[in-house]
Amino acid sequence: MKNAQNKSSSLSDFGYQQQLERSLTLKDLIIYGLIFMVPIAPFGIYGSVISSSQGMIALTYLIGMVAMFFTAISYGQMSQAFPIAGSVYAYAQRGINKSVGFLAGWMIILDYIFVPSLLYVISANSIKSLLPNIPVWIWLVIFIGLNTIINVLGIEFTAKTNIIFLIGELLVLFIFMAFGLWGLLHDVGNGFTIKPFYNADHFNMNFVLTAVSVAVLSFLGFDGISTLAEETRGGNKTVGKAILWALIIVGVLFIAQTYIASLIMPDYTSFRDLDTAFYEIAFKVGGPFLQYLTTIATILAWGIANALAAQAAISRILFGMARDKTLPKVLAKVHPKFKTPYISTYLVGGISLIVGLIFMDNVGVLSSIVNCGALTAFLVIHVSVIYYYIIKNGSKHYWKHLVSPLIGFIIIGFVLM
């Protein structure tokens, strides 16, 4: 039976030995995905998204969730066929050919190798507003050093750390939503309305889709779940299930928090600074306490929690490519005690520090590199599904293996443009 239809495919079917420790459950993967996507991600980009969407920010995140849903389905299909580390690199290599896999691997490396740097830089610069006398590079070193140690100590330790940060992020989010609902019930804003979803006076699909191209970036990271395929218990479908559940949960949280925020301050043109728009809203309903709480939560979520997940993901991709001898073999070394790709993890930490110092004052360029790598990799994953299942294996499941990836390809293509 072909791998495309074989539910019991294992590492041995692809010529690999089990080196990494299989300890992660469906719950661990969902938590990892949520941490990677950051449940409070809209805090940091709220101003730009609501401005671009003409106030219809809840609609923007709803469309973004639907758009990413098709890409999540494609990742799920490829993870069933190839339950191995390496994400889009492994899927394109096995699903299409080695050359495409190699190119896809380098595109996803552009994303993942620079994501930790981007997160570290944003967080370090954000702390500067709270503690201006401490040099930014010191925070960069602290964040990178802490996350590197945690990731080397083992995926179980990383998973436990993820749970702590996720609980913290959700707690801050629910505190904000509680303050927000209390304010709305006590005459803050203009009351409950559907305008964050649809405003007939300002609705313009071009504005909405432009905003979606920004909001979709908040969902980047669910694909990182696929890099942990060799450390997961529960069979080939576990990764696919985790990707879909993480995407749905975080999408609902994004929509809920932005809906409440937009009701508190319905005039999106009144913000003093779009970069700190969300914190102005927090101040309006919760004073300095809520303003500082949401600011600090954003810094820790991006600089430690999200970056921790990103560093774990890229180290697994480097491990997978090195094992296939497309990168130096030393990157495939596994720690004898902790069962983690420790050389790859150290390398990512070092690169993050160098890139972070170089782009400390040029976040826009670094962000563009990350976005280009991620979205190009998403295009490749959709092509991989169609080529592997339809062309190579003659699948008759046209919705999962042709229509869905085709829709996903078109949406991601638009966002990339």
C-alpha cells in the first residue's frame, strides 16, 4: 500500500531511525501551536490592521482564519503521508522531488531562522520604552540565552514552559476582555454593534483584503507543529489534528479580543499612535494597570514564548536537512541525555544574536524576509499535496487533494503579492 494511504507509516519506512524522544501528545502540540501564533498577537499590530480594514477588524481576522484553514488542511495531509521532521522541506522533497525539497527547505529557513531574531528585536526594543537606561542588546542576549538553554534541555521541558506562558497569555487576555465587557456595559464606547464585522458606510473589499494580508501574518506559526512529527505520540493524524485545532482556537481568540477592542474605541482615526493603539484602549477601560499589563505581556509573549517555539521549530528543520546530508552532518547531532538536536539549537541561537544586532534598527526589512519565506513555503505545500496525491498516487479525494490546496494556493498567492 502506498504511503499516501498508509496510516501506519513510520520513520523506518523512510530509512530513518528514531533518535528524538516521542513524548508529545495532541494537547502538547496544540499548546505549542497556540504559543507560536501568540493568542495576544493582535495587541501589537492592532492599529495597522484596524486602520487598513476601515474599522472592520473582526471581519479581517475571520477571513484570515478561513484563508489559513486551507493551508492547515494541506499541512495535515502531508503530515499523514510523511510523519517526519522537516516540515515543508520533507514534504516537498518526498512529495515532489529532492530539488524542490531543497529549495523549499531554504525558503522555510528564511522564515524560521529569522523569526526568532525578529521576535527578539521587537521585544528588546519594546522594553526600551519601559527601561530606557538599559542597552537593548543586553535584553537580546538574555532572551536568546534563556530560550537556547530551555530548548536544549529537552522538548518536554520546552512543552512545560509553553504551558506556563500560554496560561499567562490567556490570563492577560481574559483580564482585558473582562475589563472591556465591563466598560461596554457601563457606557464606554458606543455599545454593541456589528460594525467590526460589517459597516455598510465604509465596506470596500479592497480595504478588507489589504488588511487580511497583514492579519494573516498573525496566524504564521501553526505550520511549526509539523516540525515536531518525530517527537509526537498518537500516530500520523495527530499533527494534522493539532494544526487545525490550534488554528481554530487562536482564530476565535483573535476575533473576540479585536471585536471588544473596536467597540471600546470605535473611532479608529483617533489613536495618538497606531503602534500603541491597543494599549490606549487598555488604558481607557483599565487605566495604567491594564496598559502596563498588556504591554509587558506582549513583550514576554514575543520575546520568550513565541521565540522559544520558533527556535525549536527551525532546529528540527536543520536537523532533518542535515540528516539527509543537504546541510553539514554535525547539525543532525542529538544530545545523548536530552535527546534534542543541540548543535542546531546552538547555531540558531548564534544566528539570532548576529541577525538581531544587525537589524536592531531595521525591523521592516527583517519582517519582509520572514513573510516572504513563510508565504512562499505555503505555496509549495499546496503544490506538494496536489502533485503527490493526485499526480503521483491518483487520489480520488478531490476536495482534500485538489480543490482545497488550489484554493489555498490562490489565497496565499494574493497575500504574497
